[in-house]
Amino acid sequence: MKIGRVAQTVVSTIHSPVFDGRRLLLCDLLEPDGSPSGGYLIAVDTVGAGAGETVLLLDEGNSARQVIGMSPAPVRTVVVGVIDEVTLGG
């Protein structure tokens, strides 16, 4: 699991049928304290997240495909939750 912030929606004119009706989101990766880690992922939205929201990313191919409910599928990362708050150290 990783923490990210939705930067924007990704638009693709040619894609696999598994993405029909699903949004792709560009997510900047975050450290647990909320600072940018410098990386990013493109994830399939399963929760209706929007730009600027902090999200929980599942970045494991097989588990991501199970969330989508399609196997085989060219999916590695999915948004599985919107994070309200992160508490560090207890």
C-alpha cells in the first residue's frame, strides 16, 4: 500500500477494454508525513476520488486485478480509499 495525492485525470484514446467506464488518475506519491516523495503512479479509480484528494493506493498487480474483478487485465495499481487523516507515532 502507498499513499498518494490525485494530481489529475489521465485521458487515453486507445486503451484495453478493461478500462471502459473507469477513470485513470495520475497520483503523486507521498511520504507518511504528507510530503512529496518525488514519484508518481497512474492508478485505476475504484472509489470516485478527485483532484487534490489524498488516497490509498494498492500497487500490487494480482491484488489490483482482484479489486477490479478481471483477470487477466493490464492493471497494476488501483485507488482503494480516500484518506481523511494520517496519524504518525501512536
